[in-house]
Amino acid sequence: MATRIGEDDSSATTLLAIRWGVAFGVLLLAFAGTVVTLNATLYSAAGFVSSYLDSLARHDLEGALAMPGVEHPSDALPDLLVADGLGRLTSYELVSDEADGDGHTLRFDVHFAGDIRSEIEFTVEHTGHRMGVFSGWRFTRSPIGVLQATPLHAADFEVNGVAVTSADGANQPSRYQVMTPGIYTLTHQSKYLQAEPATFLAEGSASITEAQLDIQASQEFVDQVSTELAAYLDDCAAQQVLLPTDCPFGKTMNNRIEGPPEWSIAVYPEVTIVPSPDEGGVWLVQPTPAAAHLTVQVKSLFDGSVSTFDEDVPFDVEYTITFPGDGTLLITPR
């Protein structure tokens, strides 16, 4: 039988088209499966929140701030929005994901360094599709929260190692923007002041996290004041008069003294320093007992006899202490 020219070529072309069609169909099905898988994982509501938590765990502040729905509260300072200020988030796990239309409420079990954990709630909503196929999401409640920090008795302190200063001074709260969830530790350590670290968990933007730091006098502060006070009292004791000038002790006598009075400090005051209850940044040495010893010859105006006065003269010290700002202490009698 005769074969027409071109029949073999037509059959080969048809077979090739079928093969390409099958291959395209397989690729299309594979792509569709990949899209479904990605939309159920990476591009799901839980995947969106997980990406945010991953950024916090890596201290990728820029990445966390760039996520849709992350908005800054207008009534708080941005001083703590630095990578070094983020707490150490170590792990997290999805607990629940409740859908309501385009919105989702998700709860995550979140773990931080120091064996601190909490269950945190996020709310997100579907915003359409990226490139027409991948789900897009945004936070409906911004994960930037507010830490209201009050440093007691001093204005300067640190939060997770980031130095800040209370805008209105000691004992006054300042509001700072913080990424949530997060662990925030308030500290203070300076030459004269110290505080036990105070750690707080900022769980979300729905409420303000209130934090206080109790700053107290350090041992170096007490030692410095004790040294300066002792030197001052020694200078007072060096004055050979019954009433040393600008000094907290002295003695009046009805009889005549014979020779110069000799003073010495018998009991130095045991200094304790407390913050002023009325003024931030002001410190007090509250009334503290001490004693000076006086030795002097006394001649009686009645009979002319001479005797030795050799006794302790008790007195109290009480001071106000402030910091002029040049690294010194200003100690003022009260």
C-alpha cells in the first residue's frame, strides 16, 4: 500500500502534543498542590503569626515591624524599639486557631529565656491573595504594646540593657513602645545607686504592662557619705572652742574655762541613706545619733575651784543629699 507523504510527521506531532499536554497537566496539578500546601502552612494565618514570632526570636526587628498590621501607638516613646531591646524568645507552639469569616484568633504557647512561658493571643484577618494564589494576612490588633515604666527615686534606668530616662523624672511613669510578646527586665547600676532587676512580661497590645524599679542607695554611696561625714566631724573637733562653727555639736558652760577645749569624736554616726518620700532624686540621712568627747579645765565662778570637764557630748546628724551632675555629692544639713 502506498503511504502519503507527511502522515508520519503528523502522527509524531500529535504524539508530542499529547505528551506536552500530559506534562503540563502534571505540572499544573503539582503547582496546585504546592499552592494548597503553602496556603495551609506558610501562607496560613498560623504561618503568618509564626513568621512574626520567628523575627522576634532572631532579633530581626526590621522584619517584625514590616509585617502588615504592625502599627505604632501614638502615646508611647519608641526608645525601646531597637534589636538589642528585644527579649529572648526561645520557642513557641500553636495552641488553637479559631476562624470567623476572614478573621482568625490564634493562641500560641510562647517560651522565653529564664523558663518563662505564657499563652499569647493574636488576631489576624485575610487580605486577599498575593500573585493571585497565595493568601495574605494582617494583624487586626497591632503586636506593638506599651510598657509603662516607673523608676523609683531616680530617673535613669535600663530596659533589657537599653539606657532610658524617665521623661518627667524620678517616680514618674513613662510609656514606651515594645514588641509583644516580650520579656523586659528593668535594671539600674551606677556608682551610687542600685536596684534589684525587675522582670515583666508584655503579652499584647490590648493592655498596658505596668513596671516599677525600686532604686536604692548602694553600699558605695553609704561608704562615701560616711567618709565625708567623718572627715567633716574631725574638722569640727579640731576647733578649740566650746561651740565649733557650722558644726552639729557644742557645749555651753556657766563657769569660766581654763585653757583651750579639746574635742574628739567618740561615736561616729552609723549612716543609712533613704530616698526622700517627697522629692525624686533627693536622698536623706535621717536623724542619727553620735557623740563628741570634750575635755576642758573649768574654773568655778562661785568658789574659784578648778575641775576637769571630761565627758561625751551627744548630738544628732541629719542631712539632705543631691547629685549636682558633676559626679560629686552635695551634702546639706537639714
